[in-house]
Amino acid sequence: MIDAEVIEPEQLRQLLDDFAADANPIVLLITVILTYIIALLLMFPLTLLVVATGILFGPWWGLLYAILGTLSSSACSYWIGRHLGKDTLTRYQGRLLRKTSSYMTRRTINSMIIINLLPVAPFTMTNLMGGAMGMPFLRYMLGSAIGIIPGLAAVTLLGAQLTRLLLAEENREIAIALGTILAALALLFVIHLVYRRKQKSKST
């Protein structure tokens, strides 16, 4: 029989604080960016990655790392897609990716905002298509940033508050953490709903 030692909330809090304090900021930033690039190229879910970033680094540093990591991955995927070309990707595209490519043909900042706010295909695949469809890089990155950052802010906050909830020792702390989590989920829902309605109104 193996006895498992239970980590107390204060011990977990101290481990997270020590991790943040001991790490070299430059090395940490490079590690986070490389982790995002590799994980997203392997189709790891972006939401889980951002939640983990919020848990590890808190809402503010977590958001900064999530933005830099996500946009670095977007840029990397774009150039890979540019190298592969439209024919290679469209040969294997499904219904969702065909819908994405229909947005991409407009080559506008707004089309990238819509694709990232209303994900109609896996994150990395939409970035590959951005490069393959020949969208101008700066326009692509600007649209990606505007479309991605609101969702990243909400999900990072969600991850940070999950940590706060796990470490909470008083009812007040639990209530604040739960309230913030519900607010983050509501923000994600509102962002999604507003842009979906906007797209429906344009199509009618």
C-alpha cells in the first residue's frame, strides 16, 4: 500500500510562487513561446493551453504569455501554410475548412477577426489556410490579434481563478473566485453571440 501525501493549499501556493520567482524571465518567455508553437502545431487544444497558462502565471502575466505564445504560433503556422500552398491544403480540407477558405478569399482584417472569434475550424488549420490563401502577413496578424485577444483574456482569467478557487480557504475567497469564473464564461458567451448575430445580419 503506497501512502500519497496530500498537498495543502499553502504548499501549492508556495510552489507556484517559487516557480515564478526562480525562473529567468527571458528563458521562461522563450520556453512558453516554443511550447505554444509546438503544442499548437500538434493540434493541442488552444483553450486548455491558455487555461494552464493562467493557472501557472496568474491573470496578467498569464495573459501576456498567452498572447505572445498564440501570436507566435499564428505567425509560424502562417509561413508553413504559405510554403505548403493552397493546393496542398485544399486537397485534404473538409467542410469546415472550406468555410474557412471562403472567408480567407476576402483577405481582409475583418475576415481574420471573424474566423478567430467564431472558430469554424481548428486554430492551427485556419492559420495554415491564412498563409496558403496568400493573405498579406501584417493584415493577417492584426486581424488575428484583434480576434484572439478578447477570448485569451477571458480564458486566462478563468485559469487564474481556478487556481484561486483551489487555494481558497475562506467562503469569501471562494465566492469571489466563482463569481470571476462565471464572469469570464459570460464574457466568452457574449463575444461569441455578438459576432454570430453580426454575421447573420450581414448575410440577410
